[in-house]
Amino acid sequence: MERAVRSPVRHPRLTVVLGRWLGAAFLTCFATGVFSHVLQDASATTALSSAGLLPTRPVSLYRITQGVHVTAGIAAIPLLLGKLWSVYPRLLEWPPVRSMPHALERASIALFVSASLVQVTIGLINTYQWYPWPFPFRQTHYWLAWVIIGSLVLHVAIKLPVILDHWRRPLRPHGRGAADPRVGVSRRGVLAAIGLGSAALVTTTAGQSLPALAGVNVLAPRRMGVGPQGVPVNRTSAQAAVGELARDPGWALTVTHDGRSRSFTLEALRALPQREHDLPIACVEGWSQNAHWRGVPVRELLTLVGAPAASTLRFTSLEPQGSYREMTMPAACAADEQTLVALELNGAVLDLEHGYPARVIAPGRPGVLQTKWLSSVEVIV
Ligand SMILES: Nc1nc2c(c(=O)[nH]1)N[C@H]1C(S)=C(S)[C@@H](COP(=O)(O)O)O[C@H]1N2
Ligand SMILES: [Mo]
């Protein structure tokens, strides 16, 4: 322990360099995470849409931001563990509190470390579609992010003198090559190992959203191109208990406006002018894939029931229960010519698992809002 504390490897310079990497990863996660949170919030998107500020282009915008979010979060794990390793003897310091500023410093670190560990753990588990906790993931992940950023700002403010002292590479004898003769590793070696750890995790998972790395995606749960019609499936029809309802030959899509409803059978929908677009499914869990969709533009359906193209809509799924049964679509999205009630995927009738008989596909939207197995559309404003 004494030896570890005095090791020149466990030097503030190492902690500062790791802190910079970790800071960059966390700030990236924070910005993309807030964006994702806002996009999933019906009142926020409706407000942004009325202000003309809801981005729907590029169509892959959310695919990019969420891919970056999950990838940066995964890269942060070795950095966080490495940073903890670089300071852990100081976490066990005795006496635990020496003064008021010291107490503040330690409290901010304790908060930062514990919140960060929980954050990357639940985030990682979430990418495996596993929700083994009783609290709502999205809200918890969001509020923890603020706790982390707050304690990070405090931590950086308190440590600013040390950070500035070690911002630049030191001169020898504590130089970059300085090895601890007792353990035989250099600071540079430790940094390289941690950096390689991060790079290895990124390389073996980023292919869930980045086509160029799809071939070496061995750790992420979803494989690009693997699934019915060459697209992965999130919730299956069995999990959603929609099989029978979706296969019912009497199925029809009900569109309601101003107290009047009109039903469109599958045949009637197919008889309407069809449009084709390449749009991605971009899951909040970090996997995404582009696909070719064909169907009826939502704005076309609105015209047929006498509603303005820029209407706020509520889509309901056949799914009897579940968080994604209902979806609010802001006006900017409804009016977008690429927003479809899709009937076909990659050149064939929608597979039951992808939302047969009809599903929503819209540009720039999180996967959770691409409602499958549609039942009705209501014009709400
Ligand atoms: N009705 C309904 N639609 C849904 C879901 C769901 O659980 N129920 N899951 C959503 C999620 S989380 C994603 S990522 C996409 C995935 O579409 P896919 O399964 O066709 O790839 O569907 C969305 N549509
Ligand atoms: Mo998803």
C-alpha cells in the first residue's frame, strides 16, 4: 500500500490525462444524452416543433448521436476504472476529513465516483435490453447525468491548481517515460493499456451502429443485417402479444379527426399512392440500421381525412399494453414527406416482427417512437 502510494506511476499527471479523456467522453455522453431525452419527450418535441426547431434532417441524425452516446459510454468504462486505480490509495486516506474544503472535495468525489459507476453500469446493461431494476431507466439515467456533471464541475473547480500544474507533460525525472523501478511499468505504459482497453471495447461494439465495424462487432448484442428481412428486431410480436390481432384479416387502420373516423383496410392502404424512403431504425440501446421502406405518407392520410399536414398525432399500437403502445408525433414530423405508415420493408411485405400490417417510420426519430403493429391514428391538435 505504502509502496503503491509512492509509486511514480500513480502520479497526478496520469490522473490528469485520464481525467481529460474521461471528461471528453462524459461531456459527449451528456450532450447526446440530453438530446435523446428531449427527443423522447412528447411535450418537449411538440414545443420544439411549434417553434420550428425540431430537427428531422439529416434522417440519420439520431442514429449518429445515439451511436456516439453509447460508444462514448462504453469507451468511458476503462477510463473510469483506470482513473479510480490511479487515485484509489487516496480514497482510503486517513483521517477521512481534515477541513471544510477537504470535506467538500471528498464529498464531490464520492458522489462523482458512485454516480458514474452506477451510470455506466445501468447504461451498459440497458444496451443488452435488460432492465433488472424497479425504477424507470430513462429518468434515472437522465437525473444521474446531472448529478455527475454537477459533481464533475465541483471536482474540477477544487482540483484546478493540480490540473493546471499537470496539464502539460512534465520534464524528467518524472518525465513521460519514467518507470517505477520496483514494478517495472511506466506511466505511459499504464495510459497505453487503458487507452487500448477502451479502443478494444469500442472496436468490438461500435459495429452495432457503424457499418464499417459491423464485421468485428463481437460484443454488442445486435448484429447488423441479422433478423427478419435483414433487420434486427427489438420487441417481438410474441413479447408484445400482438400475433393474433396483427394477423386478423379484418384489420383496419382507424384515422380520427374532428370527431369523425375513417377506416383503411390493408387493401385500401395499398391502393393509395406509395412512397419509398431509406430510413434508419435507431434504437436508444445503441444499435441501428438503415433500411428501405415503402408505404403511405402520413400527410397523405391526413389530407384524406381533411386534417392539415402539420397536425400533432397520437398513434396507437395493437399491443394491448406496454410503454410503446402509444406515441405522440409532433406536427413537424407528421408533415415531413418521408414520414410513412410503412407496409413494406426491404422490398417485401412487412414481417410480423417488424410491425405487420403497418408501422410508423419517420426520419430522425428514436427507435422507440417507430411504432409497430398500428391500430389507430388520432389528430389531437
Ligand atoms: N408497438 C411497439 N412498437 C415498437 C416497439 C414496441 O415495443 N412496441 N419497440 C420500438 C423499439 S424500442 C424499436 S428500437 C423499434 C425497432 O423496430 P424493429 O423491431 O422493426 O427493428 O421498434 C419500436 N416500435
Ligand atoms: Mo429501441
